[in-house]
Amino acid sequence: MKFDDKNIFPASNWFDLNFFGEFVNSDISIKKQFNEQILKVGDKRLSSRILNHWYETGIINDNRPNGKGWKKFSFSELVWVHIIFKLRTFGLDLKRIKLVKDHIDKYNSIDKASNCPLLEFYMLVAIYSTTPVKLIVFESGQAEMVRQIDIDIANQLEFISEDFISIDINKLLNKLLTKKNLKVDYLSYSDIPKSPLMKQIEDSVSTDDIQSITIKVKGKDYIIDEKFFMKDRTKANALMSVLKFGELVEKKNGGRSTYEVTNKKKIKRDNP
């Protein structure tokens, strides 16, 4: 099935390397654990009538022998059932939920060991790392399994044009895996290394009293001027005394003096 998706996530070397290069067609034992059909949902919301309706609409695969008896679920199917419950609480009808399923099933044909390799891959990421993982569903019905950092990058590049609802896969797995306590880092989850320039900008904007930052390119370097404005000459002199490269300028306005201290820094460019 082809999708005319309105919202684009930039190509990720991380995804290609880890999903296509490592997970797909691998024989890691956790795939068997994810797909072994030995579980019951154990949720009163899932009656036989509702389950049969889900079979008919295709949002749950009916793999019972001859289509009879009670279905046993794999762990990945159990996760998907709980995703369905959450999507229903958001007001999505079964037709929209089937569209979500079609999106996350798009790689099913390339991995015989997994019933839903995309979902199971991100389940693995959530279980064995502290990376926040989300299932997001857009207004148009487009659905994506992604890391939070991928959402942030796409938003920053203005590649996301629609609003979306979000399901936290880490929290969902924490509820289902009662014997585990999955840790999630919601603050410093980015695995993209920051450049020296970006680190310097973050340090500068978080420093008290800096009024302006100027960045210029000179050959193979960035030249950074941090400007401090002060009314007290003693403080201005004290600041100058700790700077490696600095400049102090006194300005007068109506007989009153103010002091501009410039802290000069130089950083090598990433790609000169």
C-alpha cells in the first residue's frame, strides 16, 4: 500500500543502520518472545463481540485455527490491542485505526520472524534504552512510530504540517511489563552530538548579564563576541580581569558612564 503522507521525517542513518541493518531478518531471541502466542488480554473492555468486530474490520489479525475458539495473543499483539484502546479514547473510529495499522504494518513483508517489525523494533528501543518512543497519529490518518528526537527535528525543519495525537510507548510498556521498571530520559534524549558552536551558543544564552552575542566567520574559525553592559566600573574591571581576550569600552550619556565588556572567543568551524 502506498501512502501520500503530508508529514515528512528526514532520512535517518540511525534508523537505516539499526532497523534495516540489524533488526530486520535477524534471529535475535526476543523476536520469538514478542511473537509467541501464549497471552490473554485479560481486559473486560475486550469482549468476544468486540473482538469479532475487530477481526471483521481488520484491525486485529484472526489467526485462530479455522477461525474458532479463544484467541491467544503474542506480546506485540497485546501492545497493539492497548494502542487500540488508547486510540479509541482519543475518539478514532475503527476505519481510522485500520489506517494507523496499515502505516505501522508497512514493513511486515520484509521480516518473516516478526508479525509487525516496525512496532517490535521500537518496542525493543524503548525496553533497552532510555530513548522516548512515540506512536503519533496525524489528522489525515498518517501514523508514524518514531523517537521523540525525530519529531523534534521534523518540527524544527517545518516538515510537519498537521497536528497529531501521541501515545507514549515507553509508558505503555511499563504498564504491561510489571516486573520491569523501564527508565526514560525525557530531558537529554537526543543522541545527536552537539557541535562546539551550538554548545557555546547554549552556554552564552544561559549566562546572566550577556546582552548580545555576535558570531562571525573568519577563515577556519567562528569569532564570537559576548557583550556585557554594566553600570558599575568595579564590576566591569572585575570581569575584565578573568577574561582571556576582552575589551572594555566606557560610554557616557548625560554625564553618566556605562561600561561595555566584550568577551572574545574563537572556535574551529566544523566544515571550514
